[in-house]
Amino acid sequence: MTAPTVYGSAGVYRFVWKEPESIVAFVSRLRQDRNGNTTAEIRLEGTTLPAPHLHQARLNLTSSTARHSLAKQLSERYAADWSTILEQLAVLTLERERAGEPVLTLTSEDAVKPRPFLLPPLLPEREPTVVFGPGGSGKSLFALFVGMLVASGTSHRALGLTPTRRTDVLYLDWETHEDEVRRRIKRLTTSLRVAHPVKLLYRRCVAPLADDVEVVQETRREHNAGLIVIDSLAPACGGGEDLMLSGAATVFFQALRRLDTTALIVAHPSKNSDTKSIYGSVFFTNLARSVWEVVTYQGVGEDSISLGFFHRKSNLSRLNKPFGVELTFAGDEGAIEARPRDVLSIPSVSERASVATRIARLLDRSGALQPKDIAERIGILPATVRKELQRMHEKGSVVAMEDGCYGAMTKEEDDAPFSF
């Protein structure tokens, strides 16, 4: 019997035997127990039969007894060399799973390209970005808006958000349902001002990502989706007290790594808001490549919400400047407009900015000031202000004057994607 042709990778495979039988096998949901047994869900089809479906079951790939028993059962339905078919299926699947990624040789002479972003500065290519904030902060709405920018290839120049390319976007939703997301897309489209309809791939999710990753991978590959939006992190991990353990984070990010694509993950904050961290184990922050905190303000009775975005962690670049977005709602069903908002002008939000950022903004607007006046205006202890001014002076971002005042240093605009 000839060897099958094998398609797929990362835990999702399709085997095709053309001679002498026309058999197709689908293998997914591979799991390994503590004893080293590897099981997989398999679906077998006879492509030339009037009713092609033959069998679907979970098979212990490492058990000769299990394969022999299934081969005997299949022989009663369709005459084929099932012992050989199942042996090849088991051996080739285990071989690919255990081989993992190929070993590459990297040298100092290799050509190095600039670090790619799908949407600067938020979405580094093929990396996970987490945006976290409290419930009702507008983070999910903003994540959907980002997905729409990428899916349509639309630039929002006022916000300084320009995708480097257009790609399909897969929205994985653990929080609401398709009707609500459809409604939000309709309302946000007005702000994009695009000539063509904006299309997103949507999937309502229930099972944790790690338990469903093979299906998600098949969907992503079928549509060649270059961005996955996960809303939100806790239910995508299965929730519960296990979120405080490192295992929850490692299992989630292992599943995400199988997808091998850019990911935007919506998350909630830790109970102690002063820690400025993602809820759960510290490994959720450690394993994300970029983390943004969302702090919001909405006045009573107002038809708008202001969001301040603060870059808390990056493994790929320096931390970017904070930026602000104002979402304005035309009633409960009307258009949602996205506009830039000076992050330091948002009540209560500006307090989350760094001391250096607040000092720089004050000096830029008010001119040279004494350290005690700066401390009084931004509500920071004078000693803290003097220490930060010294550091800023050493970096060349402020100038010290003979009368003891400090002023903003005039310099060329840096390469930060956002400015105040």
C-alpha cells in the first residue's frame, strides 16, 4: 500500500490515500496524558462511496491494541487495509508532532528587516498584544474598531492609526453574540467613512481556546486571517481560580502560538488597580509581547466616553507615548464616532500618566516654571518633581535656567506614533 499524502501542521492534519483505496482521514485535537499516551480525534471517509462517512472516534495513537481493535471494526464497514492505514496515520502524526519546528541556522550576517507591524504601534506582526481595562471601559469596542481598520485596510488619520496591509480578521467572542457585534460594526462604520462594506469573520466561542485551537486554526487557514481578536482573555482560558496559576497563562499562550498570527487580546485588570496589570497570573503579562492599559472617563448623562491608552510593557520596542480616543455615541443605536483626545485632558485618566509625561506637557503649555510650582499644578510631591526634572535634564528633554526654573527643550519631533 502506498504512503498517504499529508496536509496541515500544528495539530491539524489531513491524510489522503489514493491507491489502492480512496481514503481520507482528518486528525485533530491531539492530547497527551501523564503516562505519555497521545490520543487524537480522527474522522475517516471513503471518498468514492455513496455515503463517504465511515467512522469518527478518539484513538490512542500510541496503543497497538487500540489500532487493532479499530481496524477490525472498520473492516466490517468497508474493505480496506485498515491495519496499514491506521499504522501510517499514527506513525506519521506522532512523527510530525514530536519533530516540532525545524532547526534554523541564524548568523550575524543575516539580512535583518525592520520590525514589522500590522497596525503601528498597537499590533506587532505575529505577536500577541493585550489591551486590559475594567468592564465597561470601551476596550472591546475599540478592539472591534481596530479589527475593522485592518479588515478594510482603512487609515484613520485623525487617530494616527494606519494598517500596513489589509487582511481578513477573525473575531473570537466569549462575551456577547453575533447580533450585538453586528450592531457595533454597523455603528462604527460611519466613523471609518469607507466606500465598501466592512467584513469580519466572527465566531461565537464557549470552550477555552486551548480546547478549540484546532478548529480555530482550520478557520484561520481557510480564510488566511492575518489578525485574531480575542474577547476576552479570562473566558478564553476557561476562567475560575486557575487564572492565578502560571499554568493557565502558559496553556493559553501555547495555543495562541499554534495559530502563528497577530493577536489582539482584550483582558480585565487585577483587583488591585494600582498594580496596573492583567488579572490573573503575572505570566499573562510576561508572555504577552506588548501590553496596553486602558483607563476611561465618562461623565453622568454624557453621550461620549474617553479612553486613555498607556503602554505598560513591550518586548519589541521602547514604550510608546500614551494616547487618547473619544468615542461619541449618537443615541443608543446611532453612529459611533472615534476622535483623538488629549490623554492628559481626560479627567482622572491623566493621573495614570508618568510624572515625566505630565511635567513635559505642563512646561510645553505654560512655559518655564519653578519645581515647586510644577509640583503644585500636577499634584506631585516637590521632591519627586525635582528628582524627575534632574533625570529629564540629563536626558536633554528639559532645560535648567539660571533662576531655578525649568523649561521644555525645543527639539525635532521624535518617531513616536502618537503625540500629545
